Amino acid sequence: MERNTRQRIAIREAIEVARRPLLPQEVLDQAQSLAPGLGIATVYRNLKALVDDGTLAVVQLPGENPRYEPVSRRHHHHFQCRRCQRVFDVHACPGDLSRLAPPGFSVEDHDLTLYGCCADCAGQAGRTSAHGHAHAPGHDGCR
């Protein structure tokens, strides 16, 4: 049994409080306030241990580094902002997708990722650009 170190408690707390999947660097940034001196190697070591013991789940999006979230969260999907690259939980689900599978195939599970612009980045879209011009809707890098 692995002991609950101050660093591990800080890492778990950072992930729980974030309420969205975090990259290891984001975990480090959040957990350092609870465990000053925490390093990235310790974060990686603890993330692996927490995944191995069933506390954390890995969120793997195509072409992205893994993110981490508590396994205690019910079935959900994800949204990735194309501007800031953050990933958020989506608690709605389209349900049974077996109708999309080829005839004779059996769907056992599904994972859905939506892509677009998060509320923070969408709010920045209407603000003026560095050249002093207002952005037109749809022309802010979040298409």
C-alpha cells in the first residue's frame, strides 16, 4: 500500500478541484500552492501510482499528451478549446450509438470529444485585436 504523502494529497486535491482533466504541468502548477517545492518528476511518479491504484483515469485525446481526472466521475465526454487547448467535461451523452455501427457489429463503449471555443476564449473574440480592430465572429481562431 502506497503512503499518502503531502505531495500525493496536493496532486489529488489539484485534480479534484480543477473539475476538468489536467495535463501534468497543470497539475504541478495547481498543486505547488499546497506542496511548495513539488517537482514535475514527483507529479509524473504520483500520477502513475494514482492511475495504477484506480484513483485516476487517463484522458487521451488524439495527438495530445495525456490528461488526468478522478475515476469517480460518472460517464461523460470532453470538449477541447481550439484556442487555449484546455479540455473540459461534458456531462451530456447522445446515448446508444449502436445505430452508427456497421450491420452485425456490437458497440461496447464510446468516447466523444467536441472541439470549438471555450467560454473564456469566446468572450475574448469580441474584444479588440492587437491591431485595434474588433474581431468579426468566426474569425478569432476558434473555428
